[in-house]
Amino acid sequence: MSAREDLVDDGRCIACGPQSTIGLKMTFESTADKSVSGRVTVEQRFQGWRGVVHGGVVAMLLDETMAYAAGAHGVVGVTGEMKMRFRDAVPIGEPLVLRGNVVWRRRNVLGIEASVSDDSGRLLASGTGSFVARGTLEPGTRFAQLN
């Protein structure tokens, strides 16, 4: 990481920040196996082609899901690498289901998988990534408040 070693969550993240005026305000729940799931409906302002979520925004959905999966394991991390695959168009204005889980850990690097599906369970996009741990979660932080 560059000179900015301290990661500060000021609530303005475009993906999950409750203080963001333009963001998605994504939320997640943690399961017993420490995977995460969430739901989001993407508004038209995040459109690429007509009726379709912009590919960069789909990448953001996957990246944020991976970050919360790391958080479910008590890790504050930053994306080291991410690979994604589009399987079908991700629709604007329809409920989307997000899922993520840590599949491996080596020292301070976590391997994470994430997916975006429609309400019927049809897989629309998936991704894998590596997250580099930059710290642990303190009790009472937003990431630690996964249900």
C-alpha cells in the first residue's frame, strides 16, 4: 500500500456507505459458516446498456461482497487481485442476490469467491479475488456488525 497505510471507514463508501449520497448502501448478513449474503436493487443511474447494470458496477458488487466476506472472518482487507466472469446481463431495477465466501487463507492473503444472481437463483456474474489483510476488525465497527 502507498503512504496511506491507515484504512479509515468514514461511512462514505460508494458501495456500502450509509453516508454516501450517491452510493448503493449495500448491506450483508453473515452465516454460521462465515459466508455472507446480501440483496441490492441497482438503480437506472448505474446503467450501461439500456436496462443493464454497467460492467464496472457489477465489478463493484463483487468486490464489495468479497470485502464483507473477509470482514466475516475478522479481516479488514484491500483487493489485491480480482477476476470476474459475466454469465448473463445483470438487470437494472430488479432485486439481486449477492453471496461471498473465503475459500482459502495463506498468512495475510485471503482467497475469496463472490456471485451475483437474480431473485430466482440464476447466476449472472461471478468472481474470485485475493484480499490482503491490513488489520483486524474492532468490535462495534460497521463491518463487525454482520448479523
